[in-house]
Amino acid sequence: MLDTQCKRLANDLKQADHNPNPNPNPNPNPNPNPNPNLKQAKRKELESTHEQERLAGTTAELEMRNEAAQRQVKELVKEKEQGMVATDVLKLELKRLRELLSAKADEVTLTLTLP
């Protein structure tokens, strides 16, 4: 009996040498994943990816709003500067007209005081 068992095992060994097993994993478990938390980790990775995409969208939106606000501030500053220049021009014109009026008033005063 031991002889037949040895012959049978030797025969099986020879066949195994000629016909190698394509699946070297002797584990009969059909799940090749030894980590039971892989599904949870993949779900967290997917959630992180979605969160990252959402934040990227929010960031892009905020950048656009910031650029629009910067353009608006530049326009307001330009308008203010133009207003200040116009005010200064008007002040200079007023000063010139006052001086001219004063000179004419002096002329009139001189002509009235002379006999």
C-alpha cells in the first residue's frame, strides 16, 4: 500500500513538472485581495477625488471673481484720477478767471479815479 501511494505521488510530481499550474496561488480563496479594507480605501479615494474636483471648481470661480473685482477697482481708480484731474483743471481755470477779473476790476477802478 505504501508502495502504491509513493508511485502515485511520484507520478503526480512528474505530471506537475510537465504541466505547470498556471495559477501559482495555492489559496483557494477567489478574492485575490488580501486586504479587506480595499473597498473602503477605494471609496475614500473616489470621495477625495470628487472633493478635489469640487475644490478646484470653487477655486477657479473665486479666481474669476477676484479678477473681475480687480478690474472694477482699476476702473474706479481711473475714474477717480480723471475726476481729480478735471477738478484741478477747473480750479486752475477759476484762478485764471479770478485774476483776469481782478485785473479788469483794477482797470475800471483806475479809470474811475482818474479825472
